[in-house]
Amino acid sequence: MKYTIVNLVASANLNATLDLYNLAITIPNVEYEPEQFPGAILKLKEPKVSMLLFKNGKVICSGASTEKQIAQAIRKASKLIHEIQKTVKIQKTVKYTVVNLVATANLGQPLDLFQTALKLDNVEYEPEQFPGAILRLSDPKLTLLLFKNGKMICAGAKKESLLRKGLRVTQELVLGKKKKAAKKPAKKGKAKPAKKAVKKKKK
């Protein structure tokens, strides 16, 4: 199933104590309101991502659509901060961990969300509150939003391999694709006795 990654969230560490107040008054695109939130928000235009900066040097990057953009954003942020705080080293080799991956996909056919919710225990559907159904998978641990037109939004994966697995599991649960795939090995089993029967006739 084809999918499109729309948001990657990653965490990293600049390995230095950050002076968030000084950064906020020096860098125009940094917002810092400690009464509301303990971290500062750095918004970059290229790549277009948002970064949460914390005093202990931790960084959370969101809004990237590729891992390459994550590395570019962290490197760029370290350069900006280094100009003001020399204790912060420019990240030449960027180390980060993807903590959430959000993607969109399409099942390719309309869904009866009411029937889907009746059939599956792990589906919540309350159309008065939200137009989509919420599917929660345990293996892999993902949350998917299902819509009537067959479109889906998947969140919670930390790797693309887990995303792909989650989409396959969803397809099997919602559309019953697994039953069709199970017919293939059955054909091989029937073919063997057929050969024996032909040999008996020749004798």
C-alpha cells in the first residue's frame, strides 16, 4: 500500500545548557514564554520545521517529511545557537531518534465505518464528535484514523517498517485481505495428489 509521510518527530541533544531567555531576545524566530511552556520554540523556514529547545540541551524537531530534513534542521539550529552560545558545538554529525512518524494512506475503496466498528473491538466510532473512526493496533502499537472515503492517517510509528506493517494489518482487519492470501498454499496441496492419480491410470 502506498503512503506519504507528512510529519516526522525526532529528539536530539545539543549536549550543553541553553540560555533560552538570551536566545529569545537575540534570535528573531525564537519564542519563549516560560509561564506557559518551559521550552523555547524555534521556527525554521528552510527546512520548514519547528523545534522545541530545552534548558538541558534537549531538542524536539517536528514538521519534517524526511529524515534528511531532520538532520538539516538540527545542524542549522546548532549553528544559530553557537553564534550566541559558544559552548554549543555545531552538529556536524547529527544524532537523533525518531519518536513519531505520521503518514497518510488510502485503502482504495469506501468504508462503512459503522459496520467496521461493530466488527472490530479495537475501533471507536462516534460520528457526532468526529467524522472518522479510531483504530488502535497493539502490534505494532499504532493509532489510525479511518474515513468513509477510504483515506487513513497513521501515527505512532518510530520506523517506516512498523508503519508498513501497521498498514498491512489494517488492510487485513478492515478489508479482510488475509483470507484471500491464505488460498495460495491450499492450491499447492491439491496439486500433489493429482499427479499420483495420473500415474495410477498409466499403470
